[in-house]
Amino acid sequence: MALRLLIAVLVVANIGYWLWSLGASTEAADREPQRLGQQIRPELVELRPLPAAAPTPPASAAAADAPTSGTPPATTP
């Protein structure tokens, strides 16, 4: 019986919050209208894609450019 009462209270609370949030969403749009007046030439703002990253060199070229530790390279017979 207590579990049914708890579930009923939670359902009513969720419905109440949902109804309350419907009214709050219209208020959020008018929260800071002065910001629109503070913008300086907003029509000049444009979005540009990021430049493509430089291609990475192949692993063999990177290994050839890597400094050695002072030991001679191993030779294969």
C-alpha cells in the first residue's frame, strides 16, 4: 500500500513539474532582451570551417628523422 502511494505521489509530482516547465519556457526567451541591443554589427558574424589538419608523415619517414641514442643500428646478416 505504501509503495502504491509513493508511486502515485511521484507521478503527480512529475505531472506538476511538467506543467510548470511549460510556463517557464516562454519566460526564458525574454530573460535578457538588452543583450540584443548590445551587439555590434551581428550581421557580420560568419561561421567558418576549421582548416584541415596537416597530413601526418608515414611511420617509416618519422623513424628516419628520429634522433638515435648513440648506439649503432642493428644490421641483419
